[in-house]
Amino acid sequence: IAAISPALAVPSKAIHLVAGALWLGGLLWLSLADPRIEGYVAGAKRVSSIALVMVILVLFSGAAQTLLFVGSVQNLATTPYGVLAFVKAVGLAALVIFGAYHRFVVLPRVMAGGTGAPTKLALSVQQEIAVMIAVILLGGLLAYVPAPRLTG
């Protein structure tokens, strides 16, 4: 990673990993915390807000890294590395859809005290975690796929 452009690659990788870890940590708390505890609703709102910021950081840092490695949009479709990076981006899109569903559908039900809403949130967040783990594993696989040769 550092051989391409360390001034960009190293900070973007660090931001990507820290943001992803904070996002995953919040999801784990949502899925494991007892919704009956005092402050659960406030905590869920806080996790949702923090997750939004982390998604933005993951998106931009991941895009920066992908551009550094694939070199062109054409390489996204014509190289194994590019295709895998694209699939990882699709996984991020799925995670964003989960987040929007939680923030705009399930969380308001939890805040309104709807019966079963906290359980529904926990189950849905567990599904989101499963998708996130798959995306993380794709990222790990990406480390073993050669990046396209950049010319110029």
C-alpha cells in the first residue's frame, strides 16, 4: 500500500480501519445491549449518528484507496482487483441501506416505545453485522489480489 503513494495510502487506510471499527462497535452494542436499560434509546440514537459519520469516512477513504490501486474506472471492470473492489462497494451500499432503514424506520419505532421494536432493531442490526463481516472478508481477500499494473 505504501509503495503507491504513502502520503495518501497510509492515512486513508488508517481512517478506513478506525472508522470501520467504530461503526462495527456501535452495531455490536445495538445488537447486544438490553433495550430495557436506561439510556438505550439515547444510545441507539447516538450510535446511529456516529455510524453515519463513520460510513462517510469509510466511503471516502475506501474510494481514495481504490483510485490509488486501480488507476482508472476501466480497471474496475477489467481486472480481478477492480471487480473485487466494486463488489466491496456494493456491499457498502447494502450497509448504507440497512443504516437508512434503521435510522428512518426502526429507530423511530423504538423511540415511540413500540412493542417489539427493540427486538426488531437488534435482529436487523445482527443481519447488518453479517453483511459487514462479509464486506470485511472481501477487503481481506483484496489484500491478496494483485492490483492492476499502473502505467505512466
